[in-house]
Amino acid sequence: MSNKLSIGIVGLPNVGKSTLFNAITQAGVASENYPFCTIDPNVGVVSVPDLRLTTLAGLSESDKILPATIEFVDIAGLVAGASKGEGLGNQFLSHIRSTSVIAHVIRCFDSDDVTHVHGRVDPLGDYDVIMSELILADLALCEKLLETYNKKIKQDKSAQAIVDVLTLLSDELSQGNAIKQCDLNQDQLDLISSFQFITLKKQCFVANVAEDSLGTDNEYVKQLKKFAADHNEDVIVISAALEQECSLLSGDEKKEFLSELGITYSGLDQLCLVCYSLLDLQTYLTTGPKETRAWTIKKGFTAPEAAGVIHTDFQNGFIRANVIHYDDFVSCGGFKSAKEKGLLRQEGKDYVMQDGDVVEFLFNV
């Protein structure tokens, strides 16, 4: 599994999306740790908040800390007709086909200074416009794929199964239904997994409010939260302007700033954590004098699969894993004391990794 996790940010113009993305890029990981993080202007990379790393690094006297990261892909403000090329249309919709999660930035604030593209603040109406464009974009892709696979049936009878699924999806999309609303079984999902349909992706809502509305849901947020709860979706309430201000602060200044507001995690941090949950991801940790690092894996990964995230050689030549949970590692003060106390376990190929495992892998080259 790739250690890369990406979130596509979508929304109408003037909802605070650009302000949020500016906060993301300013809060980006240090380039000396990730030399390839200078990429397209509409892509930002940020670290996943994990307070455990600092503690581990202190115990191991690590030279550097490398958190897990999330890539954010910013899509220019969508408008009605985007799926047909209105605005910057398809050019930007194509950018989010490869993302892991879609984050809908929804305007939940009034302002005479910021004109709403439709002349009024309407969270659910805004969401409907965006979803309609995403559904139409998927329908266009679906029809294109149907044309391709119908031609393949003559030479490859197995293409019929894909055609059957695509025909079902075309009917549903034509009725305005997102693909994730379709009752597809695992075999059908496997057949279409490579097509990167946007409306099949996990999604969450980012309610952008005025700074003075944080902590007390306004009527727009209440409306959005009710809708989200009815559809089993997550809502993160942020102030994009505050996020941008927060992103300019150093680590200690940021903590103090958030503490004064009675907040533990910034909105950006909360968004990262929600997306981890949506995708059933967890983190294991490695630590030593050179570095302390967080690694992203799927829940249910075995020790060899987790080792493969570091390098395929680790997985192919896996012998065993020395494992201790973070809490035990901290209480013991490190690997040496943990081993003396019998808390450092030797686990084999069948061991299923747990969030917060601190690991040393042994392998043959």
C-alpha cells in the first residue's frame, strides 16, 4: 500500500475554499523532510497530527520526526455546467478522480463583503449543485467506458460482466443518484475499482463559519449537520480565516493560540483525522536515534504487509517483528527496558497490527 493519502477539496466559488487551501499550503510539511513536496500549485501536503511522535522522539533522542502526511488537491470553484466544461470544468474534475476522499467545503456564514454565487447562503442547495456536477461527470465517464467495453465483448466475453455493471450505473447516474448509493456487491465494486468514479468515493463536509460562530452551531451548520447525520456523513466545522491565521504560527504558538480558544486540534487537524477514520486507516510507529516516524496502513494489515509500506524488501524477506504498544514503550522508557521487563513481543507473519504499535522489523535481504 502506498503511504499516500489524498483529499480532493470541492466547493462553489466564494465559500472559503481558497482561504482553506492557503492555510493548508502554509501549514505544509518542511521541504527538508519531504524533498518532493513542491508539486503542482493546487496540491499541498500536510502532516497528520500525532502527539505520540514528539514523546517517542524525546525518548529515542531522534534527529528528526517524520509524521504521516496527507495530500490536499484543490479544485477551482465549481459552477453549474462544470461537467460540460463550464468554468474550468473537466480540467479540474479530472484532478480529483485519483483522490481518496472528497471534502465538500460548504459556506455557512453571512457576509455583505463576500458575494454568494447564487445570491443567498444555502448549504444544502450548494451541495446539490456540486453533487449534480460530480454525478454528471461520472455519467459521462460511464458512457465512454460502456462504448469501449461493448466493443471488447466480441473478443473478450469477460467484458460482459463490466458492461452489466456499467449499464446499471448509467441508469442510476441518469436518475441523479451517486454511485455509492447503488447497492453494489464486492464483485461489482472490484470490476469498477480502476475507473476512479468520483461519486463512489468516501466524502465529508467542511462547514466554513465566521470565527465568532466557532463553538456554537449557527442555523446553517445545524441544517448541514442534520442532513449529514441522515446520510451517515461527517461534518467538520472550521473557520477558514482562522485556519489561515493559525497556519502562520510555529508549533508552540499554534498550541497556545488554540488553547486560548478552547480547541485541542485545528480544523485542518480534525479533517485529517476524520479522513483516516473514513478510510479505515491506522498508524504504527518506528523510532530510533536517526528518526521517529509514523506509517499509514489499513486496519487489518499483518506485520509483513505493514513492513512492506517501508520497503518491499522488508515484506519479502520478513522474519519477525519486535512489537510493543506505545503506552508500554513510554512507561518503560524505550526498547531496552521494555525487553528486560518482557513487554517487547516477538510477532510472526500472522500478527495483525494495532494502532500505536511501536515496531522493529527483522528481515532477510
